[in-house]
Amino acid sequence: MIPRPYYIEQLKRLKDKPIIKILTGPRRSGKSTILQLWKNELLACGINENHIIELNLADLSNESLRNKKSLYDFIASKIAKDSIYYVFIDEIQECPGFEKVAESLMLFGNIDLYMTGSNAYVLSGELATYLTGRYLEIKVYPFSFKEFLTTREHDEPSRENLAAYLTEGSFPGALLFREMPRERKDYYQMLFDSMILKDVSNRKGIKDVTLLIKLSQILASSLGSSLSVRKIANTAKSFGVSFSEPTISAYLKALEDAYFCFKVPRFNLKGRQLLKQDEKYYLVDPTFRQFLISSTSPDLGHVIENIVYLELKRRYQSVYVGTDRAGEVDFVAANGNDYVYYQVAAYLSDEQTLERELNSLKNIADHYPKCILTLDPLFIGQQYSGIRCLSLLDWLVSEN
């Protein structure tokens, strides 16, 4: 198992707190492995193995426990009053009404409860009614670039390793096919089918899978581009597919709920308010792009934007696209009311390109940090009116 200290540190801070820990994220992103790593931490701290109860509801042998009463009765039968019990329930969405089970288990007073879910539906509906204020979500993503490097013999943050990251992908299971491009393609096809069929089509009752696939292809071909429902509808028509705008909205939400993609809202830099127009979309793993669209262009700039966006989601509470009359800032990252502004440029090949990237940042009339992330060695380390040009590679492996 590849160590994932970013998540283990979060669990350490929450250990024994009377609050439910829910690990959410796409299928095969490593949620179950993180629970196993956490179990190893608990055992190393002297926790008796008899006080750790593990259940995976995706396992056919636990099919009978997908009933909420059966699940509750089984766990309750294992709990005594002698000390704290650590309860792990994997793929909790397989048990309809699981929120009532969680609420009842927390009444014991000596249960530290951890659950995983593979789609956003586990955090909707009755969960808000039954568990408001009693759970925290821990968002699990596929490997970051920093985590990916720990799996390689030469673990320096080099361009070669970045290229490998983009090619091989960030899902942990893709490591099995590092030297097997055909099998890796099949693996990503399996991941995509699993998200589309299990977490979108089946759960949301969407029957037209062909339209879902076309919409996914449009998103993959438009990384970092401003999109509106109308623009997507027009693009679909050019592919010979007809979407109604309400259908597009519903399908986009379904793809987001399956953690296939993320919508990034626009943020007015002067008014400090969200705007409902032309959001951008990024994929949970940009490697999906090469399997969804037929393109000879790697579109390095937008793919790197995708990687930066995912890293910002790990580091900050909120991430937006910044906009005002003067232009656009790739990302506005915020923790509370503290902001950092980021431009992303694979290469700053000339002074004109540099000036274009700088202008959007220069027009922001506040004193929060402003950065350009780039691979271009000619500009890394330079400062322009307080705007720092940082190495993208070094930034990706830096501490938060």
C-alpha cells in the first residue's frame, strides 16, 4: 500500500472526536486503502484489533447487511461498554437509509465511526436532516503528483516524471499497467464505465448512456475553457447529437455527483461575489482526456491547469475562476477570507506572453499573494511588481 500521509494526518486530528468521518471520492481513488492504512496506525498505537470493526458493503458476502436494520444490529452486537470501538463501513451508499444507522450508532457514545462513499449522493437528501453538524467530509482524490513520485524509482520533480504522471494517470490501480499502455487504456475505460453506468445511469435513472458519453467527451475536449449550457448544446449539435438545455444541466450535475468532473464557478474580483455564467470544468484525472477524445494535440496548457486545480482543491477550502472587466485570472484560491491568485502557463515564450499573464494579476487592487506557475526555466524565480514566477514542479511537491 502506498502511504498517503495527507489523509492519515487528517484522520489523526479527528481521532476519537464524537463526529462521523465520511471519506468521499470517485471509485478506485484509494478510500478503502486509506482506511486500511488508518487501521494500521491504530494498531501501532496499541488499539486492540477486536475493537476495530470493518465492513465492506460492496462485498457480496455482506449483502444481507445492506439492510439498515440488519447493519445496525450486526454492529451493535459487537459493541461492549469497555472502551472505544472503531467502526469502518466501506461503500456506505449500498445501504439505503444508512444515515439512520449512523445516527443510532453515535448514540452509543463509545464508537468512532468512519464511512466511505463513491458518489456525492451519500451527502444529500436525508443525510442533512439526520446528521447535520455530526459529520465531516474528507475528500479523497487520486494520487497527487507528490504521491505519484513516491511510486517511482527516481522521485525527483522532473519534467520526465510530470510527463509520466500525465500519461500513466493518477488512479492507484493504474500503477499495475505502467508498462502496458493497451491494458492501461482498458483500465481507464473500466473506470469510466463504472462511473457512468453505476454512479450516473443506474442511480439517477438516466437511460441514454450515449448522451452521457458525448457530454463527457465535450468536457474532456474543453478543459479550462468557459462553458455554458447553451455552448455545450451548440457543440453537441456539431457532433450530430441533440441535447435540450434542461437535459444538459441534469447530466452535468450527475457527472459531478459521480466525481468524474468538477465545476469551477466564476468569482468577481472587485465585488467579491460568485457569478452564474460560463463556468469551467476539470476532470478528476486529466488522463481520461486521452481515452475520451481522438486528438493528436496534448493541449499541455489546459492539462496542466487541470492538475493545478486538483492540487488547489487539496490545499484550499474554495477555488474559483477570477474575472473582472480587465481580464481573467486562472484561479482564485481561498481559505476563509484569505486569497491567493494563480496564473498557470506551461511556457512564457516571450515578453508578450509574460505581459499578458501579468496584466490580469496587476489589475487586482489588493495585497494578497499573486503567482504565476510555469515550467519555463527562463522566468522561474523572477518577480514582477510583487508577482512571483514559481516553478510548477516545485510547487506541486511543496508543503501546503
